Amino acid sequence: MSLENQSPLQEKQSTIKATGSNLCESILLAADFLDQVRQGASLTVALANAPAENRSAAQSLSFEALRYKPKIIEALKQFLNKAIDPEVEDIFLISISTLFKDSPNQYNPHTLVNETVNAANKSIRTRYAKGLINAVLRRIIENPQALEIEVEDAQYPAWWVKNLKKSYPQTFKPILETYLKPAKMFLRVNSRKSTVQNYLKKLQLAQIDTLEIPLEWQQLAPCAIALKNSVPVNKLPGFTDGEVSVQDLGAQMAAELLAPKRAEIILDACAAPGGKASHLLEMEDIDLDILEIRQDRMMRVEENLKRLQLSAHLIVGDACDSSAWGNGKMYDAILADVPCSATGIIRRHPDILYLRRGSDIAELQQLQRKIVSELWKLLKPGGRMLYVTCSILPQEGENQIEWCLEHLKDALRLNSISQLLPNDWHDGFYYGVLEKKK
């Protein structure tokens, strides 16, 4: 799989807001996160390696900084007459992102300016610019209209704008606006341990508010619950006992679309961290093989299965080379959750826009075809394959299904929801179902 819709760090993140001098330290840590992203590391990796102190607050600051970066870069042109160093830009991104009305990080203007300048002064790379940072930040606070940048005028990476406008010329603007909104937190009730109605009662007793999911999405994800506000997982009733998991509404549709049947032999390929695999096991008594290419990724799957008290056959191997691990085993159904650009989950992983390059898409497309072609050999006649990406680019979705119909022996297309574009309720996914002729 490319990137799971929520990393464990996101799932466990509490709504912690930096205060006082802690804000200064959180800004410095968030600036380090942004520097690592600029060097090519993901936020997930940066967070995992960060000290615990101030990490949650710095995570929120860095996420919002990257989310609003395209607008902030354009807004800064009104106040700067020369280029600035990347480290100074990071300080601006972090502080100015808190000034947007939808940001969860709201501070007293006086405190924000003081602690931002203090943070700049503590780093040798930004100390020289503390006067500039102070002046520009004060001017933006006095002129909040400067941040009212239309999304189509914001400075998004060129490769992304080109792809988005080409793919969705009439609707690219709403998609961009969606990415500026924090994603909702969704739960998936373990149907082996509870029901949605019973768990809703537990949330009510725990004083955790929920939202009513529209009927059209309830039907595609019947075990889903939407929370009004995100909460740490240790506050969720029965979480440690496996009564519930955190999983995006769109991601919960995968197991429902594959529709496992009792005693079927199923393969979940590229499965980490195991959200879709565990959902399949919760739905039906099946013989499930879980495939991942690296042991460290498989460890996350094991952790999830252990918490949920589920079992499966775990295989560490390359989906492109089934001869090394397949042993001639054939499957009734295969979930091919292939690596992709992850452009459907940008609001959960805002660093994606700055880690991806336009050239990545063609390379990913070839890898996806190689994986699907290899896994197709393992599918029984009459069996079905669910092709999944968390991308919204047709090159990784609809175009790939068309390629499969042309190049895979005995492939038939079954009804599916195909391209799911991100909206206020779910992330972006592509779901295509193929059946092998008998």
C-alpha cells in the first residue's frame, strides 16, 4: 500500500496546543520537521524520530504549515521584496498558518509574535532575520485580508496543478479547497465484538460527540462512526480490547467491496498497517494471507491484529515476485492495495505535495501494472481482484483498469464505485473490481 489514511502517530495525537514558552520550543521542533521534509523525509518518519516533549503540538503546527503553504507563499509576496532562505520561510509558514480562521492552532497575537521571534533567535540559521520576521508577522496580523488567497492563485507545486487541472478541469477548485480542511476522525466498529448502535451508546457515556454520516456513505461503510472532534485513541472505549479501530470512511469501503465469503482463501497484498486486512477478518471467517515487502511494515500489521485478537498468515515478500513466496497457492479473492502517489489523502499527509515529483507518476504506474500482473497469476478462475489506490489521478486509477482489461488474460470488469474524490466526509480512493473468467 502507498500510505495508510492515518498513521499511528496521527491516530494517537491528542489535541494539544502549545502555550507560553512551549510555543517557542514547538515552533523550533516544527521547523525541524519542515526541514526534514525539504530534505526528502516524510512527516511520519520525522515525527517517529522526534523527542516526545512538544511533539504533539509541533505535529499540529507542521501539518497546518504544509496545508496552508501554497496560500502563505503567495501572501508573503505582498510583504517581501526579496527572496528569503528556506529556514526563514519555515518560520513564516508555521506562524502564519495559525492565523487562518480554520486552523486549530489559534494564539494571542502578542504571544504568537513574541514566541515566533524567540524561536527565530534560538536558531543560528534564522537569528539574523528575527527583525524581518517580527515586522512581517505584525503587518499580516494587522491586515488579515492578505491571507484571503483564492485556491487557484495559491502556489501549489506545478506538477500537481498540471495533473489536477487536466484530470478535473471543472472541479479542481473544490478538490483544492477540500485539502485545506482538517480530515474528520472515523472509527470502524469491530462487528465481532459490538455493533454501531451499542458503541454509539458507549461514546455518549464517555461524552464523545459524533456526527451523522450521510446515508449514501453509511451503505458503503456500515461499520463507520464519525467523531465531531478528534480524540486520543486511549480515550476511546474498548480500543485496547479491539472493539474499535481508527480508519477513514473511504478506506472502510475496501473490505465491503471485496465482500469476503466464509471459508474463502484471500490475499491482501501491500497490506501495512493492516486496516483493510483486519476489516476483512472482522467481517467473515476466511483464510487470509497478508503480504508485505518489509518486516518493519509487517510489525505494524502484527500489532493491529494482536490488539483486535485476529489471526492471519503473514508473508514478508515482494508482490512483484510471487515465485519466492507463493508456493503454488491460489486465491478466491485478492486485495491489491498498490503503491501510489497518495494524492487522495493529502489532507492527512500534507507533505505528499512536497515529496512527490511529476516523474513519480509514470514510475508508479509501471510498478502498479507489474504487481497486478503478478498477482493475477494467483487468482483462481472465477475469482475477483479489488484494485485499490489512495490516488485521485486517472493514470493510477481508471487508466490502469483499462490497461488490465487489455493485457490481463480472462479479465472481466465488475461494478464498483471507481474514482472516489475527496470531500468533507472521506479521502480520495480508486476502487476497481476485476473477475477472472472461468
